[in-house]
Amino acid sequence: MNILSLRFGRAMAAIVFACGILGAAAVGQGMYAGLRHRSFAPAPIAFARLEEGDLVGRVTAPRVGLDSPVYEGVTNATLAQGPGHVPSTPLPGSGQDPSHAMIVVSRGADGNRVARLHVGDAVEMRTPFGPRHYRVRERRLSEPERARFEARSHDGVTLLTPYPPEELGPAPLRLALILEEK
């Protein structure tokens, strides 16, 4: 009789265990079935304050072979890595008002490529807000002291680089490329 009770107990335990699994599956299916029918809007991207040297995006201009990461800030150490986003301006595509972003490109290979851009050339900026497609609307030359002020007089993006790019010593001018979104 003792062996029969043991076998019966084991069989009952297996049945209870199986019923528990089936019950949990039914509950889980009911919970997740409701999620399939809901549409979720993507949450807005929240950014912490960007620090000097943080990667903030990428700039490409296929015609001149420009393809470079963009970092936050404009210190010498940051610009030695690649173009720098001026911290007092919004990132391209962020939707902030005013909607003007400024990217500083130092001399060297990237500065030479930026200086070779013509009016109408395509430029793409990739940031956490997604890709943005621009075209060069205008090229402006100005003195270094006035370059940042003049470049902020429009919406869009300005690429700012020393000009001429091959100048030895301090470049006498700054080239501002005014980009407008396509």
C-alpha cells in the first residue's frame, strides 16, 4: 500500500505541475496579446549634457570624400580628432529654436575637403536625431573675428574652416559653408 501511495503522490504532483505550467502560459499569453494591439510612439531622446570630446555625429560629403566623426567642442584636443560641434549651438535635427548648428573643421585633410565643396554639393549629417540631408547654399569668406557671428544669421548648419586651408601659420580668413536642409 505504501508503494501505491508513493506512485499516486508522484502522479498527482506531475499533474499539478503540468496544470501550473499551462495556467502560467495562458496568463502570459493574455498579458502579451494586449501589447500586440497597442501602438507605441517612440519616447523622445533625452540627452545628458554633452562633454567636450563626446562623439555627437558624423558628417559626409561624397563628392569630396569627406566622411568624419563630429565631436562636441572646439578645443585644440577635440579638433585634433575631427570636426567639432560648437557647444552653444543645437545639434542638427534636434528641433531646438533657433535651429542653427555650427560645426568647426580644423585644417588638414578634413579642412581641405570642406574647402573644396561647391554650392549645390550634398552633405549629410548623422546625429542621434537621425540623418539629415543638406546641400551647400552659400560660401562666405570673412575675417576670423566676424566668422562665427555672420554664420549664425540663418537656419540650418554652417561648416566653418580656416581659409586658405594650405596656409602656413594662422590662416587670414575663415570659410563658412552655409548648408540648407533638402
